[in-house]
Amino acid sequence: CVGDWGGKDYDDLIAGVDHALSLGWVDGDRLYVTGGSYGGFMTNWVIGRTDRFKAAATQRSISNNISAFGTSDIGWHFWEHEMGDATPWRDEHKLVERSPLTYVTNVKTPLLILHAERDLRCPIEQAEQLFTALRVLGKEAVFVRFPEDNHDLTRGGKPRHRVEHCRRIADWFDAHP
């Protein structure tokens, strides 16, 4: 997916869901989507493209490739490489086109946003932008902030936050049968 975030990777994910459905492995009326970091980006991307999921939970994610460029501790080289040589001054159009925030008006899926306040990999402003846009548009969204934790919240965060993180996702999906 290097240089093509939201392209072939999205197609592969949806093809995987369709295949699982065709084999009867999952209930098509009870599909949910979640992911963290790049998986959070994909969660945001998926719900801007389809409403087939009952609910979604995005974790430590990217929603705006323009503002993510140069603000992450991973460095601007990562963004330039991952976006196929696109930078805000060289190919702003591609960065906007491949930003989930661009498609927020399409979102129909209820979204839980989970983000650590000290996340330097995917800065919390990414979650704030997404949440604000969804709420301004009157869409169902809940934003949970985890103070004193960083991008590694689900693996090395405070135990009480890791438990709450899991509980929030389970409760969110249970609330959207």
C-alpha cells in the first residue's frame, strides 16, 4: 500500500470481508470495524466509503494527511515515502484525496474515537479534527481521551487505561447490534 493508502489496501480489506461472508464465517448483519495507527487510518477510510458496518472504533489514527505531515515523531520522510512522494508543496491534492477527513460527509457508521493524549506518532489533533467534523455534521461519534499515555497505549499503557480501552470498544459494539 506504499503510495496508495486507501486504494488497493481498501479493496483487499473489503474483498476479505466479502470472502468471509461468502463462506458463511460471519453474520453480514453484524459487521464491525476497528483498527489502530495505520489500522485506525483504514477504519476512518472504510467508514467514509461504505456503511455496511454497524459501528466502528478508530484507535490512535490519522484522519488528515496534510496536518499529519511533519507533526509525527516518525518524521516527515515516512509520510513522503508512504504517500508516494507526495508532500504538501509537491502534491497537496493527493494528500487531501487520501485523507479520511475529506470524506467525513459520507460517514453513516457510528464511530468511537480512542486516542492517547501523549501520542506523538499519530498526534491527538488527528482525532480532534475527525471528532469535531463528525459532530458539526450531526453524526454519531464519541471521543475518549487517555491522559498520560502515548501511541503504545494498547500494549504498554497504564493497565487501567488498557482495560478501559478494551471495555469501551466492547461496549460500543454491544450498543450497536
